[in-house]
Amino acid sequence: MRSYLVLIPLIVILAGAPASGENTVKMGLREAVETALKDNPRIKASTWGLKAVQEDVGIARSYYLPSLTFEDRYMRTDNPTYAFMAKLNQQRFTASDFDINSLNSPQAVNDFQGSVKLEQVIFSERAITGLRMAKLESKASGQDFERLREKVTQDVISAYLGVITSRHFADVAEQGVKDAGEHKRLATLRYNTGLGLYSDVLRAEAAQKEAERKLSAAQKANEVAKRALGLALGRSESVDAIGTGYKVTLEPIDAYYGGLEKRPDIQALETRTKNAENGVTLAKSGYLPEVGVGGQYQWNDHSSPLGAEGSSYMVNAFLRWSIFDGARREHQVSQARAKAEEARQYLEGLKKQARFQVFDSYKSVEEAQKSLDLANAELSAAEEGTRLVTLRYQNSLSPIIDVLDSQLMLDAARTGVVEAQNNLMEKFFNLGFESGMINEFIQKINSYKE
């Protein structure tokens, strides 16, 4: 096993003029990530979503706790049965109420009935399993939330690198303006001494204007990148990156495979797979009875709410047992088993996909490092080529078009190095995200800060 040392030079960002007079905040990478994990809108919204899911645990638990109900109702009736019952409950029944005419055709009776009812489940497999499933789903939602935090971290890093890269592009464009100015100076000097053509001066001036246009575009891109970083952090102002040099060691690939055990989305699916197995238990609970106790205290009055001319109580115990439901339970159990197997297959597929993603990301980092090495070599060649062509032009051995062409290749080579550096950093942090180790990457990078 061998280690690959990846040197990622994050360019030192110079303080630039804020756009439109706005203040620009400067942050390091770790501070930017910490800010986003508090202020990013997706994080804030998902925090409330997680809280809503966690409340399902309390809702599920409530089915196993006693229920207490107060009720007050009013009735007026001349129905023989209800009128007879109302007078009994009000304890106003007299011997005259046994008169046949009074029984068959009673006068209308008012009844205000208040009651307090209590019911307590003693055994319910459905309630027990439901509570267990609610707790597991709350846990899985928390793991989903952790994966979202990692995704937000990755987005912030990408935006942070965008600021550094765009600033580096601006530095390249600024150097291009200086080089174009030097070419114009040489062309003007040769023309003034009678050794060059005026057309060379015009071409050099055009190249200088193009270089200035590129610089303006690069500076604008840098300002936009700062605002994009601020947006990723949940802020309205621009945020500038504090860039320094970092050393990052690419470990053997097995180290990143090992990190998959901690990847939150895999953990969440493992939790939901357990919950799918609990779903089978929940479906089977339909075969079991529910046992509970209850009671009621009641008061009745014929003239006022909450009055108590008469009062009574009842206590009871109950056993509910569904004997036959048209084979619904059998189908529910079969359905739950199918869903449990579906969840297991999804989990197995996610684990395989995650290993592939780590493998692909790891190889991409190796390729990006080689591309950066090549870009640096091309830059060295372009710098030397431009130097030689410029000397030949000064000695009237090459036309100015060769100088301008070589300058274009030099600018392209400089840009290529910037792109290769950014690509390497993007691929490296993507490896951290895919392996579930992105937070460790940030800690490690800061520990190597130069």
C-alpha cells in the first residue's frame, strides 16, 4: 500500500474592493462550514422537519397512555324510553311516573348530562410496536439530517473553492494585462527606433485591450463567487475566502471504504430496514387481543349545565379480539414481509453503489493530480517558449504575431493550472463526501495548515 501526497496550494486571497459598496466578510474554510450548518436555509428548514418527525414518538406513545375525556351535553325529549331514563339518572323518578299514560306519552324532559371518562390500555401489541417503529423512524430521520449537513458542507466547500479559483483567475488575467503592456511597450519602442511596424503597435494595443477585458470579466466572476459563497452560508452579503496552502495525504483506498460504515444515508437505510421488519410484527399484532380498563363518572340535572341532581359511576374492563376480518391480516402480513425484503435489497444495492462511488472518486483524485502535474509542466514550457519568442522579436527574428500567439498559449497554460488545481480540490472533497468522511477531511486539512 502506498500513500500519495497531494499538495493543494490554495491561493492567498487579497482583499478586493467590495461590489456596489457592500461589506465583504472574510472567513476560513472551517468557519464557513460552521456558519452554514447554523444559517443555511436548508439546514433551518430540515431542523423543523426533523422536529416534526420526532413528535411522532410522542404521538405513538400516547396510544399506550390513559385517555381522559370530559363531556357535557344537553337533551330535550318526549321519547318514552329516553324520558324514563333521564328522570332515573336525575333521581327525580316518582311513583306517579309509573302511570301507563305517563309512560306511554311522557311530557318533554330536559336533561343536562356531564361526564368524565377514563380509558387505559393494558396490553396492545400494535401500540407497543408502533412506538418502537416511531423511535426508529425518528432515528433514521436524524441520520438523513446528518447526511444533509454533509451535503451542505460539500456545497459550501465547492463555493469556497469557487471564490479561491475565481480570484486566481483574476490574478492570471492581471498578469496577462501586465504582459500585454510589456509587449505594447516593446512594439512601440521598436517602431519609434525604426525597427518595427506601426501595425505591430496596433496589434499589441488590441491584445492589451483584450487582456483588460478578460481581467474585468475575471474580477466580476470573483465578485459573483463571493456572493454565491454568502448565499451558501445563508447570508445576504458577500463572503471572501481566506486561502492558504494545505497539504492533504491521499490514503490507500481501503481507508475510505472503511468510512462507509459511518455514512449517514447508509445508516438511515439500515434503520429503516429494521423498521420494515418491525412492520411484519405490526401486521401480526392484528391476531392478538387488546386488553384495557375504563371508567366513567356521570352527573345529570334537568335545569342547569353541570348540575348534579343525580350522579353515578361505572367501571369496566374490556378485551377486544378480532376473530375474522376477511383474511385482511394475512394479506397485511404478506405485504409487510414483501416491504421488508424490498428494504433489504435497497440497502444491499446502496452499499454496493457507495463502494463504487468511493472507487470512482478515488480514481478521479489520482487522475486530477496527474492532470495538475501535466498543467504545471505545460505552464513551464509556455513560460520558456514565450521568453524565447520575445527575445527573438526583440532581435527582429520573429514577427509580433508569434509573440502574441505565445502569450495566448501562456495565458491558457496559466488558466489550465488554475482549473487543474480547482478540479483536484473538488475531486478530493467529493471523495470525502462519498466516503462519509468529509468532516474528517476538513479537520485534517486544518491540522496541516501552513
